[in-house]
Amino acid sequence: MSIAKMKKEELELLSNKDITKMILEESKKTMNTADLFKKIIKLLDLPETTFEEKIGDYYTALATDKRFILLDDGNWDLRSNHTSDKLVKISSDNDDDIDEEEVDEDEEVEEEPVEDDYSDDDTTYDTTEEDLKDLVVIDEEELEE
């Protein structure tokens, strides 16, 4: 059934994410967050103040739902409309940087080695008995004195 032909009562039983999915399926085009949310507000006959009050929650809901994908142009689309031949790699240094890389499905992806925070220098510590000769063991009772 077309979303435009659905009764308001039927639409109210659906979540905003489900309505968004229906809108994107029927329109067969991508849309930005504001346009999608305005369309939902109109369909549900909600007050205009709802837009400003709930747009952030709506964006978060779309961003956390695996059915949707945010494209480079800022528009939303259904993830099912996109192939998995691209990987989105998010840099941990700056969350605003997104790099897309083409990946051949038959090609093995080589992972970069992970370095821990403690390996800043290449110093190796070789301890010998000579280095430890001045080491003294102290009991807890001696520490309290």
C-alpha cells in the first residue's frame, strides 16, 4: 500500500524509521534529513514545532539504524540500494574524515598492525643481575614507619 494512501491512524502505529523506509522505497530517490522529517510531520499532521524539537533525535535514529546509509552529499538512502564494494573507513584521529576505498571482493584486505600506547620508542630493556644489585625489597610494615 502506498504511504500517501495510508490513514493517519495506520501511520501513527509505525515508527519514524519505518515511515522513512517507506518514503525512500516509494520515491526511489535520496533525501536529506530535513526533507524526510518534514514529510513525516506532514503525513502525521504534527505541529510545526515538532521539527525543531525532534530533528536531532530523528537524525540519531537514522544514523543508528542499519537499514539507512548517509551518502557523501548529505542525503539518506536505503542501504539495500548500495553494493558492498566500498568500505567506509573512519579515522580515529578526526571523526570528520571519511575515506572510501574500492575493495575487490576476491582480494584479501591486509589489516594495519595495531600499536599500543606504550610503544612510543624502540628502547629495549635488558636487565642483568648487575643492574639489579642495588634493588632493595621493603615489607609493608617498613613502609608504614
